[in-house]
Amino acid sequence: MTSKSKNLDKEALLFHAKGRPGKLEIAATKPLTSQRDLSLAYSPGVAAPCLAIAENVDTAYDYTAKGNLVAVISNGTAVLGLGDIGAAAAKPVMEGKAVLFKKFADIDGIDLELDTSDTDKFVNAVSLLGPSFGGINLEDIKAPECFIIEQQLRELMDIPVFHDDQHGTAIIAAAGLINALHLTGRDMKTIKIVSNGAGAASIACVELMKTMGVPHQNVIICDRSGPIYKGREGSMNQWKSAHAVDTDVRSLEDALVGADVFLGLSAAGALTPSMVKKMADRPIIFAMANPVPEIMPDEAKAVRPDAIIATGRSDFPNQVNNVLGFPYIFRGALDVRASKINDEMKIAAAEAIAMLAREDVPDSVADAYDGQTLSYGEDYIIPAPFDPRLISSVSSAVAEMAMKTGVARRPIADLDAYRRDLSARLDPTASTLQTIYDRISAKKKTVVFAEGEEEKVIRAALSFRNAGYGNPILVAREHRVKETIARLGLEGAEDIPVTNAKISDHNEDYIDFLYKKLQRKGSLKRDCQRMVNLDRNVFAACMVSMGHADTMVTGLTRSFKPSFEHVTRVINVAENSQFMAASMIVSRGRTIFVGDVSVTERPSGEEMANIAEAMAAKAQQMGHQPRVAILSFTNFGSPESAIAAESRRAIDVLKARKVTFEFDGEMSAEVALDYNLMKSRYPFCNLSGPANILVMPGLHSANISYKLIQQIAEGSIIGPMLLGGEYPFQIVNMSDSVHDIVQAAALAAYETLR
């Protein structure tokens, strides 16, 4: 064992032992803070759901956690690459599986380790669990017993039973194969496949690929005794016999002559460079043995540089990782209360995974892989496991196919809404943003992306358009944009409109317009000419101001202050308003607006009142009833402090303006957000619930607060959203991702609808 492996083992043991041992805990989903709560959760209130379920057993899905609960079950007879290590030793793996269910699909998994290698006992034990769980995930059970167990449980139970070692591997491998065939111009109906290994995963892969169109005779399975051919007598069973073919080849090397595809589910070193040489042009090699593949990618590439290679390892491109499948397959199956997971659902999952790999990869995925540039091609035929779009793409495809094939007992009427709900399971801002996306999609506003030569901006503009949110324009030199599109391989980006500030037909109009605004502010006409020709922010702002676009986005190449100053040379503040920025925080079911986080350093009482009004209007536009708290470190004059004077004066200003929304202050953050504390200490407070708009006494406190929350709290942030301009615009952070830029463009477009 290497020192690196020893260190990893030591770290893994510490990881599992520190704090509360293991990787799981049970969390309550209902409050238990009073006698009333206890009487509802347990005796006597619990009798009501018990009786309802006794009358109609299907209501267990309505009154219990069953519909989101999967049992992860093993007997430890084939654990990872460790073999038959026993049920107790399998528990860390099963706990890990349950954690993956929660992390990637918000499914509650409970691991159950059965201390038996007797097939009948195993089946009997699991078959009695139907009332408790919505699905059964079988794991790490050796072949051929796993085939018998799964088949019998599928017949006995009316909930999904899924052996992930078989079908999870098959689905991800099939997804990779779909794209490898696409890249090499092949067809399922004509390819020749050689699969090395005749265990559960290998047979499942072959069966699924045959179901997808690969002819039976075109697949040769090899085991330790060589190819499985008709008439072979040694080392055979009914599952191997089902895949026997008429062939004269008697070795793996002979079977691989002219083969298009190698599926390796066997052992390290099983595939040699000399074997790879004999395969067809542009061979497809899936060497999936773990931890060491049948052939290392560099060895295969050395003899066949044209090969497309996938492995089961995360340190090589194209990882065949089951986590891409099982969480989302179960998510879709559970949500329609499917009675089983059939072949059509598996194929739908494989196709959804394959198609996702062809889309532009979010920056959040690249960040999870140390900033690697990931794009569809020979080294990216399978999506990365951390792609946040998997849950909506794969789960909805599985649910839809369950409905089409008649195994869904609770069909979903609105699949688009379901996809939005799926995204919101992992991102609390998704439902809020979806409302914005729906509104702007109906209007198709034109958004100028001022820094149009930047890679992230080009990708964001393409994503914005492809999502149907609106019409992007890039301010850039056209040849630079085309070079970047070609380098990134962005399909469909070639026709995004590009306007060059130096050669635009509108330059003279923009120069005259800007000169009229700035001639009494120290600017000569040649200064305005230079700004329009050379400053993309000024040029983009002129486009918006003169009606050639609806809004703009900038900020990726300059910090906030210079970007803001350049844009506001052109775009004035709206009448009776002021520029300010609000961040929207979504955490644990609560939505809170915080401001001003970017513009006014030390707001006066009047400015705080302006900020309160602007944020209240924005909150109402986004469907929230505003309750404004003017914050300080003091509460209603206690302790006395001159620093809090402007916060107190803001209340007087709002009263004088006779605003229609709820407001009060000055108050501390804990009082503003804890309604029980507020009413117990300050019953005179005018708020009817916890504040959802926090007006900060200074830029420093506002900016620090929302960024702290962003880093350490369990929540998500939308914005900052710039408000108060006569025309809307947004300024992103220099570190923002493509997703952030798209979101900013959507917020800018949404602001035009006010």
C-alpha cells in the first residue's frame, strides 16, 4: 500500500468517526416545541392519520414520509471492489448511498444491512417492507443471487425495486454510448460490442443496450473462460446462456477484432494495448473496473489516439458514475408513485443524461472540478455528477415515461411546473426565479451584454436566448466573438447579434445625446465621442437610453464603482428616487430583502426612507407583502445613541410620506426577524409579522451582512438588484458565473415590466 493510500485511509477513518459517528441522522419535519405540537405529532392526534390509512392504505403517502423514503439494502456479499465482507462491514457504503440520495435528489434514504446470504431469507425480509418505504434500492449483492432477488422482489412488491449495481451502471454507460456513437457517426443497430465480465453490471449493460437497438448477434460477452458462445458448457448459467451467440472466436483478443465498443466490467489489465490496436477505427472503450480499469487511458491512447475512453474513476475524463442516475431515477419514480422502474424509464434516463452532456456546462460544475473547461466532445460524453440540472432533466424524463407506460399511479398534469419544483428542491431561489423567467419569457425584452467579448458573457447570452428569456446583443468586435465561439464549440451562438461601438450606425446620435447630458458637467464633445467609441458601458447605456435596447448588464471586467459611474453618466436616477441595490435572501422557507448593499455609504433618514420605498415596491412586484424594519444596533431608542439618529428619522420621513406598507424601527436584527421576541418586548411595534425587508444603516453593514449569509448560511441569494434608475440595468460581480450573469440579465429584463 502506498503512503498516499495509507493517508487516505487514515483520513477516511477520522472522517467517519469524528463528532457523531457515521454519516446520517434523523431530523424532524414538524415542530415539537409545545404541548400542542406533541399532542398532534403523537397521542392523541396521531390516531387520525392512522385511521385514515387503515381505511385507505394509499393515504400513507399523504400522511407519512413513505413517498420520499427509500430503503438502501445489502447483505455485503459484493461490496465495491472489496468482495464478500459481510453485512456490518457494508454499512459505511450503504450510509454513503443514503447520503447521496439526500444530497442529489432530496430523498430520505435509510440503510438496512441484512445478515444473510440465503436468497429466500433475503427476499422474505425485504418483501415485508412495502408499508414503510416508497422504493427499494438493492446494493452490493453478488451475482447470480442478485438477479433472483431483484426478480422475485419485483414480482412480490408494488413499489420500485432497483438493483443499482446492475441498472445504474447500465444507464450511465448507455448515456455515454449514445454520445460516443453520436461523435463517431455510428448507429446502435450496426455496432459490434464486446463486453468483458459476466457479472450483474455487465449483463445489465448488455441487456439495456440490446433493448435500445443493438442486435443480439452483435454482442459478445466474455468471462474468465472466454467468449460465451452457443454450445459452451463450462462456467455457464441461465443468465449467461441468454446472451450466447453463434461465433467461432474463443478469446477476448479474437472477439475484439473489428469491434466498435469494449465494455469492461471485469478486472485491471484485462484489456491490453495489442487488443486495442485490433479494434475498429475510432474505438469506444469503457474500461469500468474499479479502482483500476481494464486499461489505463494513456495506454489506450498511446496505440489508438482516436479512441473515446470512459472509466469508473473521477481522475479521468468520462466517469461512469452511478450517482448520475439512481437519485434522479428514484426521484421521478417516487413523484408519480410508480409501481416499478421499467426498461422504458431506464432508457429515458439514459437519453436525458446524454442530452445534458451536449449542453453548455454551468460554471458551478467547472468550479467543482478545479476550474476545468468542460464541453461536449470526446473527453466529455457524460455529464459531471455535480451538474445541478440533472434533477430536473432526468427525474422529469423518468416520471414522464412512467406515465406513458402506465406504471404511474399519480400522474403529473403539468410537467413544466414539475421541472421547476425539482430545481427548487436543491435551490431555494428556483421557484422565485422561475416566476421572473416566466414573465420575461412572455415579453422577450432585448438585453445588451456590454462586455460581449468575454467568454462567460458570450455563454450567458447564448443561455439567455436558448432559455427563451429574451433577445441578447453583444457589444464586441465580431471577429473576437466568432473566435471564442469556435474555440468553445458553442453550437447555435453564431447568430447572436453583435454591435461594435466603434462602427455602429448610431454613434453620432449617441454622441449628440451624451453631449447634451454632459456639456454643463465639464465634458467637451470630443470627450463624449471618446466615451461612446471606447467605453462599452457608456455605449450600452446609450443604446438603452435611446430605445435601441430595453436594458443592459455589465460588471464582469470592472469593479462595481467604475462600472456604476460610467453607466450613470448616461442613465439618470428616476424621478423622486435614488440609486440603490437590494439582495434577496431565501433561506429555510423565508425570503428577506436587504439593502442598500452597493451604492449609498451612509444614508440619511430621507435616503433610508427612499431605500425602504424602493425595496417595498420590489418585494410587492415579486409577490411579497412588505414588512419593513429600519435596522440599528438599538431598539426604539434604547440604548440612546447618536449613531441611530438617522434610522429614527427615517421612520418620521415614512410617516410623513404616508406610505401604505408596514414599517417600524429603529430595531435590532434579532427583534426584526423574531416575531415572538418583537411582540413580547415591544408590543407597540407596527409590524404584523417578522420583517421581510431590512433597511440597513450603512453600506458596510448591509454588504457585510448579505455576504456573510451567502458564505455560511443554508440559503441562496438573488441579486444584488439595482433599483432607482430611469432605465433598468444590472451590474454583476467580477467573480460571477455564467448562471449569475443570466440571472442578472433576467432581473434587468424583469425590471422593465414594473
